Amino acid sequence: MVAARGERLTVCTQVVLNMGALQVVHQPTSMTCPGLGSCIGILASDPEAEVHGGVVVMLPSAPTPGAANPERFADTAIAKMIEQMVELGASAENIRAAIAGGACMFGTLSASPLDLGARNAVAVKQQLRKHGVTVLAEDIGGDHTRSIRYDSPTGQVTITNVIGEKPLCNLRDGGVA
Amino acid sequence: VNPTLTLEDIVNKTPDLPTIPAAALAVVRETESATGNANTVASHLAQDQALTARVLRLSNSAYYGLQRQVMDLQEAVVVLGMRSVRNLAMVAATYPWLTKPLKGYCLGPKEMWTHAFGTAVGAQLIASKAKLAESDRMFTAGLLHNIGKVALSIWLENKIPAMLALATRDNLTFNQVERKLLGYDHAEVGAYMAEQWNLPKPLIQAIRYHHEPNECPDTNTTVDCVHIADFLTMSMGFGLGGDGLRYDFQEEALARLGLDATVFDELANGFVDSVCQYEELFQDMQLEAA
């Protein structure tokens, strides 16, 4: 790519997060959580510190303390992501997050333990609040799949589903679409 | 909308319809029959050299962690068991076409495979949780449950947004919309294909009733295992297409297996572990297209 005169070229790391994957970076990034079902993709950023993180959680809570694969569970995954972001220079109170996913099967009764998407959503919001992280915007529920993407240079968070693409919010300036 | 199509029309007019090698179909029938044994399974498989080569490579994958290399089919059947070899034969037989994109369902390359393989692994896990005697027979059923989509895809190209709108308007599941549009859903089309392949009845029923296990006329634990595994696989987002999760879940399937909704989180966690372990099957090799 050739930059036009005066234009600043930003090289972005491309990160794709599948279920149970966690990544924290201290550089410009484009992070995507593709094909979400009941899992929830959490993309977070402290834009001042230029520290960005993402994780895709599949269940609300770890079955036992110290359980394997802490990245899979909302309680342990979010704690781990925030801890790693702070280690790289982020301040928890400056972190903004966008979340997506939490779908369920058609006609699942709310409050059923089988509505995993809703249970995940409650747990994720609870954990983010506990760590002092603001959820700027969400695209949660329904019975369809979607992807969420964060481009740190612009701050833009985008949701893609089978119908198309739509902006969700901006983690850099705090704007909500 | 073309409700005048027959099942035969749909299957016969679909170009590039997948086939399963005759040797693999014979192995499936053999392992389901009372007379099936290591020798007959090996001799059926040996009729197809390409399939045999792929099965041997899978047998020697890191997943099985064998002390020494398995050199021939007889040995593979003895070491791994005839049902494991049957499952490997089906993986080798279906991988080349299950990895192709299905535009009609908005599935990219390998997404159909991810879903089919996840359901295969999940069905086997659920059967073992329910302490069913032959948990490994569920694998093939899981692998094949959505084969009808391979035939229906071309008929649904560019129709998904309109189908979802219809589903929302009339409060229908996606398979109900397929029936409204084409006269048949992917489960019926898949079962018809399985009948043409002369697959055993429990497998045909698992394909036919995987979205509505309560409608199955016989007691068939394979149907219930595949239904629950399909639910788990969709929930975890393995190979979700434009139809998403717009299907019913019939909780009675859990009850028939002596399970209930409270085991779901444990099942989901174990399911993802199993899928990750199984990925070792493919770690050191690429199954070439047929």
C-alpha cells in the first residue's frame, strides 16, 4: 500500500478470536470475533493507553476454582483479560467495551437453563461492571449468528450478520451508533 | 416458490450432488449388521484404495497416539476397533465435499464440515454421558445429519434474507420455511438421500428427525443424541450459517436419555474439549479432495 502525501500509514495486527480465545495487544489492531452463537465476544480498549483486548466466552462461570481453560468462562476470562490489559498499561476505569452474541435457539423459554445466550450475557455484564469497565454498546440475543469487529485506529466497532454490516459504537470517542 | 417439486426432482436436478464411496457405505452397513466383524469390514474397505490410504493415515494420527505405525487395514481394525475404523472411513469419505462452501446457507469453505464434525463428536459424547452401549455409532449419524443441505443449497441461493423475513413474519423455524418454499426441508431431503444410499434405518431416522425428535415413530436414541449435539454445536457457534439457530429444541430428547437441562454447561465444556482433542486427527495431514 502506498500512502498519499501527508497520510499516516497505520499497520494493524489482524486478530481473529474464536471461542475461548483471548488476546491483548499494545499496538494498532483489527480484532474480529466471527460466527458467534450463544458465546459472547467482548472487545475492549483503553484508547489513551493504546491497549486493546478481546475474548470470546462460552459459559457464564468456571465449573471449579482453577478450572482449565479460564478463557472459556465469563468470570475467569474477563478477569484475565483486564489483568493483562492493565499489565500493558491500561487503566480499568478507562476501558470501554462492546459485546455481541448471546443468541439462543428459536422459541427457547426465557429463564430456561437452556437459554445459554441470556445467561452468558448476564454474567458478562456483571463481570465487566465488577471490574469497572463500561459497556458502551451491545448486540445481544436473537436466534441468528453475527460477528463483531473492532478497528483500533478509528475506534469503530462493527457488527456483521447475514443481512449486512452495521456500526455499533466507537470505543475511541465513546460514540454509540 | 416451487411447491410442485418432488423429493426425487430436488435430488435428481441438483448438479454436483455428493456421493459417498461404495466401500464406505458397505462398511457402515456392515458395522450395523449382526454379522459384521473385523475381517468383513477390512475387506469392504480394501475395495477402495484411495479410501484405504486415507483411513490408514487417519489411524496413524496423533489423536490415537499409537506406539507404532499401523500398516494395513486388518491391523487398524484390530487396534482401533471396527466402529472407529468405520468412523474414520466416513470422515475420509465425506471430508472432500463437506468442506465445500454452501452459498444457499451462507456457509463459507469448511463451515459445513465444522458443524458436521462437531455434531458427530457431540453425539458420541452425549451417548457416553447417557451411558448408551454404542456411543461410537452416533458419530456417523452426526456427521451426516445435514447432508440434505448440500442438495438444497443451490435452490436457496440469495433467498436467505427473504426466508428469514418470512420466518419472523409467520413465527416459523427455518426448516418450516424450507418446507413452505420448496415443499421439503433439508432433513427430509437428507433422509431421502440416505435411503438411496441404502444406509441403516437408525441413521436415516437420525437425519430425518434431527430437528423434531419427538416425531420419530420408533424409539431411537441416535435421533435424540444428534438433536442435542446439533443444539450444542449451534450454541457454540460451530459452522453457523444464515439459518443461525432458528430451529426448535425439544427438551424431551434430554429426558429420553435420562439427562436434564442442568447438565448443559458441563456437556458444553466437555464437548469443546472433545472437539479440540479430535482436531489432532487432522493436525499432521491434509485430506486431499476426492
